[in-house]
Amino acid sequence: MFVLVMDFILKVVNLIIGRGLNAYVILQVFVLNLAWMIALAVPMAVLVATLMAFGRLSEDNEITALKASGVSIYRTIAPALGLGLVLMIGLILFNNEVLPDANQRARLLQSDITQKRPTWSLKENVFMDEIPGYHILVNHIDPHSSKIKGITIYDQKDRKLPRTIIAKRGELEFAPDGNTLILHLEDGEVHESDEEEPGLYRRMAFEKQTIYFTDVGSQLVRRSSEYRTDREMSSKMMLEQARRIEQSIKRKEDKSRELVSGLVDPIFPPSLYVTDYPIGSGLDTATIINQLLNKNGQALTELSNERARIMANRKEKNRYLVEIHKKYSIPVACVVFVLIGAPLGIISRKGGIGAAAGLSLGFFVLYWAFLVGGEELADRLVISPFWAMWSANILTGFFGIYILVSSTREAFYIPWEKLRKIIPHGWRKS
């Protein structure tokens, strides 16, 4: 969790700093994003904890004492497997009930923060560019009121040519909504070129003029949305989406079959000439063939477009199916990692965090490489979503069962002495 949190902080620090967010909003950003971190960290924690627990039991000869008392390794591991099963069920419920809503709220909150204007303030003789489309320069600011003097505004918002507004005096205030800045100007001029005829120039004097700047308040505007991405849906919601896409694919395939059946035979049989181009129409054979080719070409173009839409739909469907399988395969890793962590801990006879982290790292890299690579292959329609998400669990589970059976027979061990000779001396010290 510490590693995931630190990585997240580095990613969002630029989003948070300088936007005048209060502590409650910042806390919401972190709490809502803790959901996906928990979903990833729990299986990892199970593996590390299992390695540490059984490594310590083996290092203190507790496993040897249990064996001498007639307690088998299978019975010793059973409580850990039971707890792994409980965590698996809890994580499945968490992934379907809590994680989707948390992901959606986190996305909406980050979007709202992105759209929020940074806290801004006017400074004398310094251009203020924080309002999109406007550049504002003020010569004097009364520190005891909202009155200003010597105002110059360059207006480029929704205009092809900029407009310059100059005023001797003015006053600033916020509208009751707190999100609209009202600028009252006095004794000024407006200079602008005609957008239709740039050669024409206008200069207009005014005694009083009011300008409204919207969406410049420092408060955070929270928005709601019914739209959800695939990672913001439960398995039931994604399954329904996959079914709709499958129905759309079937309709497109039926249309493709109709287009194929309507294509003109490549050899242009005489019966087709008589049907489409009656005798006596005055068309020679070359003209008829060209017209038939044009007709074929249009049908083939439409068929190609339909096939492209079908492929896009299949990729979209696979993306949903991958996420469905992921919501179950990652929780199942809690049980799989107990199967592999317990015998590895017993064999390694090391109960420290260093040994556990070292052994876990290789399996983490292998496991996530299978998940990430499988997801990419499934998105490209190379393999099915099932194998994309479950192959890591299947391979790791079989390996765990193998070393578990081997450890009961004491036919499998880790050659630490040989590994120490391979690892450089400097690394061993660290």
C-alpha cells in the first residue's frame, strides 16, 4: 500500500497543488483512490504474509515439531487456505459493490478539480492570465477596498482579432454564486478591428461599462454523471453491456451476409445481363461490365465498413469480458498465493521480511506480466478473455500444488548456499 500510495501521490501532486483545495477534498481524492489500491494490494499482502509466517515457523523448527507430533503440512496450511478463501470472497464483493462506485466518484472528482480555476489574485503592473481569453493589467490596487486604477484588458475570447479595453478606474466584485467575477469600469475606451473587414478600426468611449468573467471562482463545483467506464461497472453491468454488443454484432453479421449474397457473380452470367440490362437497351458488353463492377465495388466498400464495425464491437466486448474475469481472477489469487507461499516459506526456512519480499517479487512480476500481457492479447482478439485473466492463476496454482506435494516429501528445497555464491558480494551486504 505504501508503494502504491507514493506512486499515486507523485501522479496527482501537480493536480492538487495551487488550486486552493481544502483538506476535506484532498482527503476525498486519496480515500476514493484507495479502493483500487486495496484490490491490488490484498493478494500481494497474502503472499508476503504467508511466506513470512511459514518461513518463521520453519526457521524456528515449529514445522519439524508439528511433523513429529503427527500433524501433516496439509493440515498446517488448512487455516491459511481458509483465511485466503474468506479474503477471496470479501474481495469479490468489494470489486463488484465498492470498487466501481469509488472509481467513478474518483474520476468525477479529479475531472472537477481539473476544471477548477486556480486561486488567483491581481498584482500591480503584472499581467494576470489566469482567465482564459483575457490578459488583464492593473496599475494601482487599493489595499483597503476592491477599487483599481489604470486598467488595460486584452480580450481574445471567442474573437478572431483581439480587442483592447482601457479604463481609468474600476471596481471588482464577485456575484452571489461565487463563480462569476464582475468588473465595473469607468471613463474608458474600447479599441477593436472589424472582424469582417480587418481594415476598419473602431474606437468607442464609455463612461461606465460592466464586464462579467464566468467560471473564475475559487470554489470546487461538484458534478454528477450517469456515464461509467468499464472499470466503474460491476460484473452484472458489464455482462449486460457485453450482451448488447453481441446482439449488435449479430445484426451486423446478418447485414454482411445480405451484402455478400447480393454481390454480382465474378463471371457475369448471361442471365444477369438479361435481368438487369434487357436486350435492346443499347449498352455494349464493356459498358455493362463496367456498370456491374461499379455495383460490386459499392457493395464491397459497404461490406468492408461492416466488417470493420464488427471488429470494433468484438474488441469492445472483449474489453468488458476481460474486466469481468479480472474482478474474479485477482481475488482467487489470494488462495493461489497461499498455495505457493506456504510451501515456499517452509522450504526457504526464512521468516524475515527481506526473504519474503525477495521471493514474492519474482512471482509478482510473473503474475502481473501475465495479466497485463493477457489483457493486451485479449484486446487484440489473439486469445480469449478467460485465458487472458486466468492463465496466471492456473500456472501459479499448479506450481504451488507441485512444491506443496514435494515439500511434504522433502523432495524440493532452495539451495541458499549456491545462491549466495552467485549473488555479488556487495549485494549480499545490502
